[in-house]
Amino acid sequence: MDLSAFKKSVAENAMPAGMSASLRALWVEARGDWDQAHQVAQDISDATGAWVHAYLHRKEGDESNARYWYSQAGQSPFRGSHDAEWDQIVTALLAR
């Protein structure tokens, strides 16, 4: 699956089977359910989950909390748009 197909699944409300929890959180968030996405991200205990968690708090506007999660993920805080960051994370996760 590539970014385009992932976005299409979001638009069609057809979550792909077998997604990682991190991708599932991003998929749910793209459908407008930040709370559910955050709940999924909180249960992921690796750097990938921390990266998604950082993105979610940045999108929420909680920069301090986002900085903490970026540090846990080993990532620099993102400076572009939320859409660009979402694309970057999804692309990276799909490549794994």
C-alpha cells in the first residue's frame, strides 16, 4: 500500500486490514476522531507510537506535550503543516 491508497481508504471509510496500531491511529484521526486516535496512540509503547503521539498533540495545539513525545520518538519537532506531517509519518510507516 502507498500513501495514495491509504488516503483513498480514509476517504472511502474502508480501514485496511492488518494495519499497525500507529497507522490505525493516523487513519482514525484523518477520519476526524482525534480522541480515538489518541487512545490508540497511548497504548503503543515504541518510538513509532511516540511519533504519532507527538503529531496528535501538535495538531491539538499542545506544543509542550508534542515536544516531549518527539523526544521520545527520536524525532525533531515538525515545522510544516499538519497535512505534510501526516503524509510524512504515513509514508514512513507504510515503507516498513
